[in-house]
Amino acid sequence: KKDIPAVNFIIHEIHCRRNIEICPYCSDSIPKSEMKNHIESEHVQVTCKCRMKMENSLLKDHEESSCPLRPVLCQFCDIQLAFNKLQEHELYCGARTEPCGRCGRNVLLRELREHPRVCG
């Protein structure tokens, strides 16, 4: 899968046929001696803590970006909780109030960013 100078092509092709295999799952070029290890480490099915099954090579990205149990921070209190609990928590947490330092009124935490524009 790479450009090879025409002068070296036949020798290169012989070398590749003897030493390289194409992975049947991901189509990567893998040394024959490492194919079994590649399949066992990259393509074995694993189960995430959210009970979704996937290839091992996809697990890290899933856990970081799409797992419903991935850890996230509440924008109001910086407590870490599971993504699937965030919305319910922020509805409650954002409804707490803090006094405005300029006008003294109690302001909902979810409105605190916008408050300075209307602060009298």
C-alpha cells in the first residue's frame, strides 16, 4: 500500500508476500509474526462498563466521548458525575442561588453569567 521505486518493486513484493498480511478486520498491513497478537489486542470484543460491546481498539474513544457513564463535571459546582446523570443534576444545581456582589439580589446559578448585563 505504498509507492515503491520500480527498480525495487519485484524484491519488495516478494518480501511483502513472505512477511506481511492484511488484517481481515481493519485492512492494516501487519507482519505475519504479529497478526495473532494484533487480532487479540485490537479486535477482540470487550464490554464497556455501560454494557455496550465493541472491539478493544474502539473502547478508549467510546469511554472518552460517547459512553453514557463517562465522567463529566457539573458547570455549577465542579462535582464529577456520570454523563447520563448530568442533566438532572444541573437542573437542580443551577436552581441554587448566590447573592450578586454588585446589586445584592439572589441570582440563580444558571443565570449568573447573564446577570451582569441586567444588574441594576
